[in-house]
Amino acid sequence: MINNDIKIIGLIGNPVKHSKSPQMHNALFAKLNLKYEYLAFNVAAGELERAVAGLKALNFAGANVTVPHKVAIIPYLDAISPEVVAIGAVNTVVNKDGRLVGYNTDGAGYLQSLLTETGISLADKSVLILGAGGATRAIAYTLAQEPLAELTILNRNLDKAAAIANNLSVNFPTKIAIIDEINNFVAEADIIINTTTVGMSPHINQTLVPQELIHAGQLVSDIVYNPLETRLLREAAEQGAKTHSGLGMFINQGAIAFEKWTGITPDTDFMRETVLAALAENEDD
């Protein structure tokens, strides 16, 4: 039974078992003595509309949205923010007096992590993005504001990649191709970003990128944070490339969402420590 004195934040996705969002946010709520609780809900695609109606009916304070619902959820919300209009994907929902409003904190969270953790300049860089889901939309939109040399999106479904590329307003070339053509693009990219779930726990032995095509001088980024070092990042490091894990994006997007729900700017160092401890527990199991 839900305590009416406690504000509930939900995570809706499929799967959600791997997520460390409940540990991260509940630790913050406890530290700040906030009467909130974060719960994860596995929601099948056919149940998304009813799940969103449930958020409103049960007066949830908000929610996070993860794969595969970041795009599909939009029609079921009462309003969306300007960045969602531009990006076309939602990862955060806030209940504002009974109206569910969608936001996207993925793009800002990713860019902040990429720049601060790697020190890289994006000027004149050739970027290769793998995937065309909700996270891809946010990251591509955010990177499109930077002075890149070129942006290429690879995906199994070419129409989805085209929809993202065509929605970008850029002053540099954009390309799309099916993921099967990856061998034609990896070696020439300055930055490779995996935005898919390939390599995510429990399928930790999977990767989309042939190791032999990665080389020193490249930056390889993976938005997967569980495991902390994916097979892609491990093999990239073995090839002499610089690597960037998904932990920073996860923490930064979560911090922005937390502030939207509570009005409080959280301690990101504490969030990082909490997530690292949760990941370490997984390794001990």
C-alpha cells in the first residue's frame, strides 16, 4: 500500500531490473530527509498508455522513462517542454497539479559528462553515433549545437536514423547508414558513441564495433553504465583509444531530473558514490 504522506517517483521501461536509479534517488531522499520514494516498474509496450494513466491516477510526483518508451510516451502526456519538442523524446516526467509534463535531461547530462570527464573539444570532430532510440535523439540534438565536422548515425532501421538526422538543424554534413555497414565508418571517426543497449547487463559480452577498427587518437563513448566498463570500452582501451563511460551521463541526467521533482540541486558526488557502491554489490553477487 502506498503511504499518502510519501511522494512516489516511478521508473517505467522494459527492462528496468538493471537500473540503479532507485538506489541513487532513494539514497538522496534519505540523506535530505525528503518524503519521497523511487520505484521501478517494468512496463510492456502494450501497457504504456495504462501505465501513464496510472501515474496520474495514483498522483505520482513524477517519473523517469527509459527504453523503449522515451518516444512512445509523448502522446500520453499533457504537455512537453521545448527541448522535447525539438528532440522528440522524454526521459523525465513531472506531475504539475495533476498534469504530466515531459522533459528531456539526457542530452544536457551527456554533454556535460563528455566535456568535463574527457576535456575534449568537439570543434571539427567527426562523430559516429550507434543507435536511433530516444537517447540518440537527445544526444544528436545536443551535439548538433556544437561545431562538429560531421555526424553519422548508424542503426538497424534506416528510417529511424533518417528521422533523427532530418530533424537536426546543422551547418555540417550528416550521414545515415545501416549498422551492417559499420566497418565503413569506424576507422575515420574521431568520436564513437554507443547509444544502444548492446553490452548492457546481463548481456555484457556484446559489442557492435569490431575491435580491430578502433585505434589510438579516437574517443569511444558508451552510454551504458551497468557494467561500468562495457566490452566496447574495454576493447577500445586495449586499442589505445580514450574511453568515456555512461556513468557521468546517468548521474547528470538524474541530477537535473531530481531538481525538477524536488526543487533541490543534489550532490552529484554523493550520487556517484551511491551508484558505484550499487554496481560493486552486483559484482559481489
